Amino acid sequence: MPKRNYTPEYIINSLREAEVLISKGSTAAEAARHLGISEQTYYKWRKEYGGMRINQAKRLKELEKENIRLKKLIADQALDNAILKDIAQGNL
């Protein structure tokens, strides 16, 4: 089964809908089934996005992408430095 990519807006709206269902007496499993997701996905989403607003979730995703980009940049610089050290010592 392919992995679906849900937007933060969809996740937050789904969590709100689930909370309404739960407050009306449904269980978390029933609410997740109504949303078309597994109960584990519901709890994972609630852990990551619970209490967030849509703009906060968007900002979180932007910061995560930026963090990944910066980590790659640092890894490339570290590799370049290691190569230059080897060349300076005459190991190559």
C-alpha cells in the first residue's frame, strides 16, 4: 500500500473532526475509522500536531525542510574538509 502524503491542513482538520466525534461519545478507534486512517496514525498525528494551528504546522514543516537542507550542507563541507586534509598530508 503506497504511503499517502497528507498536508498539515488536512491533518489538523481531521484531528479537529476526530475530537468532535470523540466528544460525542465515539472511541478513538471509531473516529480514526471514520477519517479513513488507522488508530496508530491518529495517535501519531495527535502527538505531532495536537494543539497546533494550521499556520504553526506549516511553519514546523518549513523548519524541518530547512533543517534537512542545512544538515546536508554541513555534511558536504565536512567531506570537503576531510578531502583537503588528506591532500595536504599527501595521502592521495
